[in-house]
Amino acid sequence: PLDIIFHGYTIGSPVIMLSIERPDGHIIELVRRPISKSDGKEVRVSIGKDSRIESYNFGTKYGKPESNRIEREMVRPTSILFSEAKEGILVHPAPLKGTYRLIAEIILPRENDVVEDIYFTFSGGVSGWLGTDSSKRDIWSGVVAGVKWALLIGLLTALTAVSIGVTYGVMSAYLGGWKDSLMQRVFELFLGVPLLPVLIVMSAIFKPNIWIMILMMSCFFWVGPVKTVRSMGLQIKEETYIEAAHALGASSSRIIFKHMIPILIPYAFASMALYVPRAIVYEASISLLGLGDSTIVTWGQ
């Protein structure tokens, strides 16, 4: 392991002593740490950090003279503790197989001193197919756990944004005149706003929430298909079946939603396929900055 960490909740000023008994019979005292007066806080003692001197001293007993000149900071304590006690332990450690025992001794100077809920955590060097991150978390498990949220974010954002964009573009093309001009100016206004800075500011102001993020991305992604849909809508508007619908007295909403939008559904699905990865990347960027929803596991975390 890369590290072994002692966890416990302490009250008062206890003294924590940690030792390890190796399969070859050696018992190495690793840590002797007095705890300052505490009122139930969690105490963590890292063997990988706090036992560097003791581990190094044990290794120098068996190391070659030239290897003993290696700086203490260059040697990982756990590589010595779990290696065979022979020459070259500092440079070329060989794993020592067998049963190890971690010994935790607690000294309670006062009657009211307490240490409870004791447990150890082991931090591995490699875990899973993709290894671990700086917090010793399995990256592959995070990728798998984040798939459902990534797809949810991508699909919902793409569905909402494309639906709004297609409807907006068709309405702009059908209405024409000053209404079309006004709708295009609104479109250009949204088109000129940079999305990522807006998402960063909104995430910093409000409590990070996945639904707010989906809503914000949808509010800006809808501008993507508008121009293309409008140009297609101008052509569809001149078709004879649209004129026939007018002659039969069909309302504008019926013509738009019944006769024009269904023709654009194939284009809408193609646009959605492009917006799904875009939404996933934006969410991952926000989460990577620490502004994402901490209650769920996403690819940015």
C-alpha cells in the first residue's frame, strides 16, 4: 500500500502509539503521537508520513553503505515496512509475504480521556483499470458511476434546447415581417453571450444543482439550430400544402406544429446528437472547477 491511515475520535489528550509486526518477527514502532486537547474531533495518523524516520532507520540497518546515502525524503516508508530485510532494501525492495499485524496502543493520561471508533484505511498504488486519483479513489468506478448522470445531463439539455430552437426558428420563419426581425435580434443577443463564464458565475452565486445547470445550458444552447431551421422553414412555408391549410382556415399554431415542425424532426435528432457531448463537456468543466453538484458523481469530479 502507499499509505496506512489510523482513524479515531478522541476526547481529551490521549497518546497514540502505532507499531507493525512483520512476518519475519521484527516489530517496528512507527508513530508515537500525543494528541492536543480535543472535544470529540476525528484524529488521523498517517503511517506513510509520520513514520518516515523510523522506517528509514530500519532500512539503513540492512542497506548497502552507498545506498544509505539516499535522502530520507526519497524513500517511501511502506515500501520498507513490507519488504524483505536484506541488502538493497532502500534501493530495490523485495516484497515480504506473510501475515502482518498492526498494533495500536492508546495511553489515556486522564480518566475522562476517550478514543473510540478506531479503524484503519489502506491507500493502494493502483486500483482498477484506470488507477487512482490524488485522493486514492478508483477512477474507473467514478467513470462508471458518472455515466448515468452524464447521459441524463446530455440528453435532457439536448432535448430541451433543440425543442426550443426548432420551435423558435419555425415561428420566426412563418411569422415573417417585423416579428421575424425582432425574434432574430433576440436570437443574436443570446448568441453573443459566452456560456461558460455565465455558468461559472451562476454556480458561484447559487447553490450548485444539476437541474439549475441543465436549465442554464438549455437557455443558451437553443440558439444553435435556429438559423438553419429558419432557412428550412422559409422554404416549407411556400409549399402548396401550407397554402392549402391557409385556405381551409387552419390557425397559425396548427400549421406550425402540425405541418412544419414534423418535417424538421430528422434534423432535430441530428442536432441533439451534437448537443449531448457538448452539454456533458460543459458540466464536466464546471465540476472540475469545484462548482458542480457535490451530491452526485459526474465525470468532472
